[in-house]
Amino acid sequence: MNRHNSPGRRVFLILNYTFLILLGLACLLPLINVLAISFSSSTAVNAGKVSLWPVEFNLDSYRFVVGKPEFVESFLVSVKRVLVGVPVNMVLTILVAYPLSKERGTFRFRNYYVWYFVITMLFSGGLIPWYMTIRATGILDTFWALILPAAVPIFNVILLLNFFKNIPPEIEEAARIDGSGVWQSLWRIAVPLSAPAIATLTLFCIVTHWNSWFDGLILMNNPAHYPLQTYLQTIIVNRDMSLINVADLTQWAAISDRTSRAAQVFVAMLPVMLVYPFLQKYFSQGIVMGSVKG
């Protein structure tokens, strides 16, 4: 009897698919509910009439959130932050992780650097020393204050370090015999073979830069320099009336906290949702497949 067609196997598949479907619905239905709320009127939302379909469909919340010059400016700041910050993070992560992935015999002071980076990940000087250090460098209230303080994500370095370790050393040994140097081994061998890990870490960096709001709130004195999440936090969550002009008051009265926050969620997550499908194909690939030929 074929074990793949046995009754136990069929029962397992039914239970497994049922569990996964229920789990998927548990994740998807709240998002659908939030989307329905964002497209519904404040009256219907406050009355509890909205479930999975908009009631009294309107775009008032999106018009308020998106239709402001300050929103466009903060959106461009976040886009610029992602376009600059992600390459900086990934290049520095690769340059740090690759030498640390070597054995102590190859990199003599490897262990010292590893402990140095691990300690910086586990312990920090606190918010005030962090702020004073950034102020002393002269980048406070500038775009680079959003990039340089987190230029080397240590957690990503550790993940990529372990990934580089799994690359068979025979590949680089063969490359060295053919005259390859360290830089060539890094960019032509290690990086291409690590495409799944690099794609995953790239997505991590995109999400981190796009969703960060606290550093913009602390490091930016001018609201015109706020990234998108800081702007939305200030307007939607804290309702900072100093950033709302008189023309917005009528429209503000037509929406509620729930509809505006629902619109905020989808405006903020849309770019990440658009990027994710392009990186998804790398996640399922193997680490090294057929690299070493016997």
C-alpha cells in the first residue's frame, strides 16, 4: 500500500489544510475589517455597523490623510530614507558579516569583533547619550540622522554571518586557486550564493526604515523633515493641532479616530505590500544547491 495514499496520510492532510486555512483567515479577516472601516462613514463605524464590508462608502479618511502637502513631503522623506538607508544597511552588513564568518585562523581578531558587536546589540547607553552623540556629530535635524545611527543592524549581521558560514569552503578554495582575491570571492561567490538571505534582510531593512517613527520624532525639530510614520503618528494618533490648518477642521469633523487610523494603516503598509512579492521568490530557494561538484 502506498504510504502517500494511506488513510492516515489523508487525515493528516485534511487536518493540516484546515488548520492553515483557519490560521490564514485569522490573519486576513482583521485586515479586511480594518479596510472596511477605512472606507466607511464615521457614523456607521461608531454605530458598530461595519464588519467585513464598507457601510456608507466614502473616501473622507483617505482624502484627509493623503490630500495634504505635509503628507506628500513626509512620504517623499520616507521614500528617500528607504532608497538611501537600505543600500547603506546592506552594504555595511555584508562587509561586516563576511570577515566575521571566517575561522579564527583566517581572521585573527574575529572573536573580539564578534563580542564587540554582540555587546552593542544587548546593551546601550540609553536614550539621552544616544541623542547627545547624534547632536555632537552635527547631523541632528538632518536627513542623515535617520540613516547613520542605525547604519549597521547587528541582528542582520549575525543572521548573514551564519549564512556565510554555511557556504562550503571548497568553493572559495577553488576560486583562490584560479586567482580570485578576497573582494572577488565576496561579491562574485558569497553574495550570489546568499541571495535568499540578502533578499530577506533587505525586506527587514525596508520594513524597519518605512515603519520607524520614533527616531524622526526625537531627532527632527522641523515637522517638514518628518518621515511618513512620524507625521501620521503626530497627526492621527496624537492629533497635534498645530499641524492642522483651518481648512482641515471641517473635514476632520467628518471622520472619526477609527476611520482615520484604519486609513493610516493601509497607507503605511501599501508600499511594503507592493515590494514583498518581488522578494518572495528568493525565500523558498535553498542556501546552496549543487555548488560543490565532486
